[in-house]
Amino acid sequence: MRVERLVTSGTFSLDGGTWEVDNNVWLLGDDDQVLVVDAAHDADAIATAVGDRRVVGIACTHAHDDHVNAAPELAARTGGPVLLHPDDEVLWKLAHRSAAPDRSLANGQIIRVGDSAVHVLHTPGHAPGAVCLYVPELDALFSGDTLFQGGPGATGRSYSDFPTIIASISRTLLTLPAETVVHTGHGDDTSIGAEAPHLEDWIRRGH
């Protein structure tokens, strides 16, 4: 089982604003099958990275448009189901008026990819249905926009809340082993051990 990273570029739009963004698309799998985490911007590039592997799922860490805008096309091309926590359907509908997710994600759910178990952790705050995906045997966490190198994801826009994301990080993510590598939705990797000491600093600064 291996983790592959693809960076795609496009825009993020919410609350009347649009910003240029680079997104991390993560592929977890082996030579036969793969889980795509956040189908962002470029279905062609993601499909090329997938190759002829079976897509067991297209998991959305949340439904901001920059994380899901390529998901329906990728699902149509690969046959892989789009997976989303139902609390984020309000954001999904802003990105896709006609398409719908195929299956729901739930806290505690396990997604099987080959011999690996991917644990779904509901971590609201950046978005109400935000999830992180934890793979214990790889010491890997796919954090979406919940946790970055340097702190929590943004909570200044609609459907986000700072106390909620702090609760998700402190009660769920920072309880994971310190050596857990955090594969983020944007930018560089970090680790639970590197971020945990800064929790009180984040709370004081308020973001």
C-alpha cells in the first residue's frame, strides 16, 4: 500500500469571492485498487494517475468546490462511488446542482483498500461534514482542510466555526500517535507530534 500525491490547480468560490488555489489530491492504494481523496479541479490528471486500477471510492474530506469539482466526472470515468458526509450536502449543492454523492460517510466507518483499513473521523469546523481519514498501519492521516502545518483550517466563511474545529482537532486528531504523518488538503505534510504543542497558541490567536 502506498500514498501518492497529485497537485491540481483551479479556484475556490464561496460567499461571493473566488480565489486561485492549489489542491493536494491523494491516492491510497496498490497496483490493483485505489482510494482517491478529494477529486480537485482536473479529472483528466487524476484519471491518468489512477491508471487501470479499480477506484474503490472517491472520498471527499468536505464539499468546498475546490475539493469536489472534479468528483462527478471522475466517478463517471472510473466507476468509483463519490463518498461524502451528509452534513456537507449544503456545500455540495453549491458546487453541483444536478449531480449527487453516491454514498454517505459516517464517523467510525471503515473503508477497505486492499489489506488496509481507512478509518473515517468526523471532524467538523472548517465545514459541517468535514472528515479526516486515518490509516493506522501507515501512520497516515488525510486531514483535508481540518489541520495544516501551522494550525487549523480557515473558519471565517459560511458553515464554518472556530470552536468546533478546535474541538475536532483536540479531541479527535491530537489523540492520534505523535508519529502520524498528516497529509493535508493544501501545502506540505506535517505530523501530529509537530502540531500538538501549539494548540493553546491557536486558541489564543483565534484562528
